[in-house]
Amino acid sequence: MSEEQTQADSKLTTSKRRWAAEGKFLTGKISRPETERLPPGQHLVKNWPVLDLGQQPHVPLDSWRLDVRGLVENQTTWSWKTFQRLEQSKKVSDIHCVTTWSRYDNEWQGVATRDLLDLVMPKPEAHFVLLTSYDGYTTNVPLVDFAAEDAILATHWEGQPITREHGGPMRLVIPHLYFWKSAKWLNRIEFIASDQAGFWERNGYSMYGDPWIEQRYSDD
Ligand SMILES: Nc1nc2c(c(=O)[nH]1)N[C@H]1C(S)=C(S)[C@@H](COP(=O)(O)O)O[C@H]1N2
Ligand SMILES: [Mo]
């Protein structure tokens, strides 16, 4: 059995595939971030649920790496030590999981994706980003969304190192898309010319994932 098949067999993964097939949670409403804070079909939580494929890799800091590859001027590998030397930013954002929970006012600290982009310099042909994590998870986003002003390669949440269950030592946060785009335990960022589906995107979920128009599933 492939690793992806093993991951895909967890109970939640099976349910999430079925929800995609049935269009579950779709309200047909549209709301706008300018006037409403909670996207359609979402409910607010105060705790922070853990969602993943069921394997939470332990990545010791001395073997942690971030590889940037593909269509960039400067392909780079950061170690934990060299990553800490990059400019540090703080961002506060709301997060929205496709399973319908949202959580407000999360304070993140780490490296703004824009600061990383300034260093690696995507080539003009680069239009999409494929993210790969230490648990084998993949997800895809357009480069412009990866480059959003509040997107961050986060090492801290509410002033504390991000715990292993939430994607530590480092995870991506792209708050304006459904949270499955925010890869935990991020290991590799590849810049590509045309869009390539990641794990959930091959399992019934949207290539883009805009919570404000309930873009949950593949054909929405
Ligand atoms: N590496 C990795 N990243 C992942 C996932 C995963 O299974 N593996 N799950 C995604 C999903 S579906 C969600 S909702 C969020 C959950 O993050 P949390 O567990 O910190 O709430 O992580 C996303 N990033
Ligand atoms: Mo999710």
C-alpha cells in the first residue's frame, strides 16, 4: 500500500472524501470579508482543533530543512539556524477550516512569505507553488496567494513555538484560503508554471479554496 493510500484510509479522511462527493456543508450563501467576519457555512470555535492525515512527524531542529526549488533565481536550502536569521514578522489572522470551524485572532510569528520571495526571486514563468511536508502531505496555491500580505511561514503561535500537533517546528499560514492550504511541518516549496493538484485537491477539494464563496470542493 502506498503511503498516500495509508493516510487516505483514516476515518476522517474517508469522511472528508465523502463530504466532497456529496457537497456537504454548502449553504449557497456568499459573504464578503469587508462586511462579515465569518465566512458562509462556518462556525466560530475558541479552542484550536487538530486536523491532519493522522501522522504527526517529529522533526528535530538539527535535521530540519526548508528547500526552495523550481522556477526561482536562487534555489535555497535553509537549516533551522539560517532560517532564524531571516527577518521576523508578526501577523494576526482568522483561520477557516473546510470542516466548518473558524478561529479568530491567531497571532503568528515567523518569516513573511514576501520576505522569502525577495530572497529566492521567482522567475516570471512561476505562477503556482506546490508545498510538500514532512508527513508526505502536499497542497497547491497560486503564487499571488502565497505572496499575500498576511501569509507567513510561522514558527510561533501566541508567543510560543508551534507545537508538533499544529505543524511545528514550522508551518505555513495563508489565512484567506481554507486552512488545508496551510501546510504543517513544511519541508519544500516548489515554484511551478502550471497548477498541480496536492493531496486534498486530488481527493475532491478545490484547487483554490476561497472560504468567502464556499469554494470547498473540486467543481464549486
Ligand atoms: N502537513 C500537513 N499539513 C496540513 C494537513 C496535513 O494533514 N498535513 N492538514 C490540513 C488541514 S485539512 C487543516 S484544517 C489544517 C489544520 O491545522 P491544525 O491541525 O493546526 O488546526 O492543516 C492543514 N495542513
Ligand atoms: Mo481542514
